Amino acid sequence: MTPDQIKAAEILQGHRESIDRLDSILVYTLGERFKHTQAVGELKAEHDLPASDPAREATQIARLEELAGKAKLDPEFAKKFLNFIIDEVIRHHKSIKNNET
């Protein structure tokens, strides 16, 4: 390998280590988030509240799109990501409600 290739490999390794660390943070953060949404689902089921809250979901999507813009992340990607999470949370809430009735 040339000196430039060695330098590039070192830089690449640094980026990959950062990506691995950030992936770990994302997974643990999502795990923590789902602990809270699970508790919300149980509370909603206990009090016969609807599994979804369209007004809150719209507010959260708008908030995340704004945060994404500030973080230089594609807001459309952020919206798709949050919609995926919201869909999963609603599925969990419905499952909790069906199991408690």
C-alpha cells in the first residue's frame, strides 16, 4: 500500500469506529424509547384510550423534521424513520390492548 492508501485506511477505520459506536447508541436509545412507549400502551389499554394519537404524531413528525434540518439530516428521511417507529408503536399498543381485553 502507498502512504496515501495507508492514511486513507486509517481515516476509514476511524469513521467505521464512529459509525459502530453511533449504531450502538441508536439501538440502546431505541430500546429505551420502546420501554416508554410500552408503558404508554399499557396505560392506554388500561384506560381504554385509542392506540394512536394522530395530533401528537403530526406534532412529533413536524418537530423531528425541524430537528433533522438543524442536524443537516434529510427531513424526508427523518419523517420516514419516525413514521416507521410510530407504526411499530401503534402495532404494539393494539397488541397490548387486544391481550388485556
